[in-house]
Amino acid sequence: MKLLRYGPDGQEKPGLLDELGQVRDLSAMMNDLSGDALTAQNIEKLRGLDLGTLPIVPGTPQEDLRLGACVGDIGKFICIGLNYADHAAESGLEVPPEPVIFNKWTSAVVGPNDDVLIPRGSVKTDWEVELGIVIGTGGSYIDEANAMNHIAGFCVVNDVSEREYQIERAGTWDKGKGCDTFGPTGPWLVTPDEVGDYNNLSMWLDVDGTRYQNGSTATMVYKVPFLVAYCSRFMSLQPGDVISTGTPPGVGMGQNPPVYLKGGEVMRLGIQGLGEQQQKVGNA
């Protein structure tokens, strides 16, 4: 299934994408696509629905029908750094002996086609296409062998990053990762049965039509089940948490010379089977 949230900012409703690309309204089944609505039990109830009985929402998603982030009221937005061997190499850094964990503040979350705003004073705003994991069943100290049972689905994340804030301004990476609009998420939450081999999904990102990132989840160092188990050692994972799993090479910082967003550009990005995003870059 491809689950989504549609409507004006702050007024999103839950929906489902049918085989014809139409949005079907799920408001009668849940208030929002968030929290306990994402547990395995509730996802299984959705599988049993006769889609033909669900109201069709007028409009074409991502054209004349706005989509919000595919998860509402995200509890924790957990990110993994330097998790692609080829991206670590372009950054001139060693692959870490354990996953690097940092946070994006949930105030950064926006829809997949909403504008991204460069913060005031920024000189090094960058892009990162990433595979997002959406937690459906919570837990602590999750066994790696059982980790997939805790996942409601996968989605596309653009881990927009301000490199000066992240690296040069002292403190943790979080400073450069959680600025407002730095977390486009969606368009859909795709359940694992429709994703296929999540360890071998092509992923890409263009800026103004130039392909910068062209990678695959195959080069992830720490794989999806391990990351879920690992993160659960340090915090309880809860329904609606998102784990963004790192990016392949091709970020602006890795270009020679580096290329950063200035405002006015258009970013397009996507992951095989998970849909595409497009954001216009503005200035705060």
C-alpha cells in the first residue's frame, strides 16, 4: 500500500493511493496517519478494505492536490550519518565503527513538494536524498532478526543540511540539520511488501536538471534491520518515529569545487518504488 496525507498545510487528512493513481480518503478509519494508526494491527485492517467503497479525493496528487509529509506528528526524526561507504569517501572521512546518530527537529518536516527555505546567513545549504524508515510497532532493545516486524513502511526524505552550521560552528551536527523546511518527507509511506529489496533501491537527486546524486541503497554500510535494532538500544522507538538512513555520494559539499544552494533552484529527487519529490528553494 501507498499511504499518504493530503490537503492544506496543517489540515492534512489521511489517504491511500489506489492502482489508478487516485487518492482515496481514509478519514472514516483514522484521524491522521500518525502514531498508533501505523501499528501492524491497524495497517492490516487497511489491507482488508474494499478500496472501491472509499471516497475519491478530487485532484492529482503532487499537481493540483497538495501532499503533506506522509507521517503526521512525527515523534522522533532520527538520522544516520556517513552510512554510505561512497559518501564517506567523498567527504574525506572514514566509515564510522558504529552508526552516527543525530536528530532533525520535527519543526523541519514539510511535504514532499513544499518549498525549502535557506536560513538567514546560510552560505552552505546542501541536499541529501535518503531512504526513510517509518516505525509502526514500537519497542526497546529490538532484536535485529525481528526488526522488520517493527517497520510500517519506507519513504523518501531530503535531508537538507547547512554544512557551515553542521561542521564549522561548534557543537553537534543537529545545528545544521533541523532548520525549518529541512525535512521534506514523502510523497507516500510504502508498506514493505510493495518495496521489494530495500537493500538495492536506486536513488537520485537533480538540481535544476543536473544529476548530482545517482546511487543505491546497496552501498549502505549499516542495513535497515541493524539500524532499527541499534537505535532501539539508545531510545525506545515508537509508532510514527522516522529513521533517515544516510545518503549516497553526490552532495554539494562533495563537488570540486563545492556547490551549494543559493535560492531559486529546483530540487528533484526520488527512490525506486517510493516516489519522487520536488522543491523550489527560497530564502527565509
